[in-house]
Amino acid sequence: MNHSNDTLTGISHPPIAIQPINAGTGLHPNAIKVACSNCNLRELCMPLGLSQTEIDRIDDVVASRRKIKRGATLFRNGEKFTSLYAIRTGFFKTCVASEDGRDQVTGFQMAGEIVGLDGIVNDQHTCDAVALEDAEVCVMPFDRIEELSREVNSLQRHMHKIMSREIVRENGVMLLLGSMRAEERLAAFLLNLVQRLHARGFSQSELVLRMTREEIGSYLGLKLETVSRTFSKFAEDGIVEVKQRHVRILRTDALKDIVNPQVCN
């Protein structure tokens, strides 16, 4: 699955992990200072082509990390928007409450990706971001990002790409939910997830699902029973091996064949 396919499954590519911070941002008292130049996600997250001087300027801006416990909320719907958050470790889901009170999952994010872009348009968040496992994020005050972007052109271009990617992602979600069968949706989801994990040095064929089947169903617009039944069918067909949350992809080509050709090509 190539990089353009990621947006069609409604999941963003790895974005920037620039980590500036200023006073008065309400940081957790146990926040840890960190430098981008020493981050193990630097090659994955930072814009390409930064000069050493630009890297040093970014590092000169005080940065911090914040730990989020499994099940805790990073930000809530309606909360004032002040910062973006680059995920260093862990998994998150973003969700909104439906009219009947249930959570509608709108996305899953992992290390090297960013959450909080929803708050830019109206200066308040439009969803909840919940940690699916113990996680750590870099807090990025948006006013400092804007200031630094004006001074570092490559950073500004990278931010523009991130914004554009979100627009494409939304279009991809509409395609995924509007024109794909259950098998196609789950196959595309698994292919996307393993591709993103592989970009971070993990296996191309094995993964541990940090989200429940119910959360997968909420995201893909499927009932829990349909998700479980589709997993079982993939296992019966010898496409995947499933042991609780551990999934091993046995036939990647078979998954790709299931997905609509418009998504794969």
C-alpha cells in the first residue's frame, strides 16, 4: 500500500514533531524537557532539509513532554485550543459523542503523528483525544509554531502539507464509509495500520491492536458483530492469524486484492 493510500483509510501520515513551548500553557508539573535533535523520531517527524542552524533554533525553544495514562483524555470537545500534540509513544483515539450518547471514533493516532489540528479553525477542540495505552506527547503551543514557521521556511511548508493532508483524509473517510464493503474496510484498515507501524521499525506482518473491535467498528462504520465476523472470515481464508489483539498477516496480497482497486492503485 503506497503513501497515498493512507489518506483513503482516514488516517494521517506521520507529521512534524517540533516541540516548542512558552510560559502560561498549563503544562503538567512533571513535564520533561526534550530536544528535537536528540529525539528518536526525528527522521520520521521533522521536515526534510533542515540546516544545522535551523535545527539549533528549534532546539533553542524550550520543549516539554507530558505523560498520559491509559484511558485519560489529552483534550476534550469544547476545550480551548492552545497547542498541538506530537505523540512520542503510545496510541490515541479521537472521538465525538453521538446523539445517543455513544462515542463515534474519528481516528487513531500513533507515535510520530499529531493530534489537535481540529482546534485551529474555531480556537476550540471539536473532539476528545483519549489514550488507548500509556502514552507520552510533546506539547507544541500553536502561537510558537506559527512564529517559528514564519522564520523557518521548510517548517512552514511542512505545516501546510499537514493541513492539506487533513483535508484529503476527510475525503478519504467519506470514500471509505460510502463505497466500501465491510471486508474492504477492514482490509484497508489493517494494511494501513501495519504500513504505519513498519515505518516506525515494526514488523510488516505482525501487530498488536491497541483499540478494541468495538472501536474499530465505530471508526469503520461497522457493527461489532460485523467486525468480529470479518476477522473470523479472514482467519478461515488463511489471510490472517488472530489471537485476541495479536494479528499476524499471512497473505498481504490477499488483503490488497480485497480492497477496491481505486484504493490500491
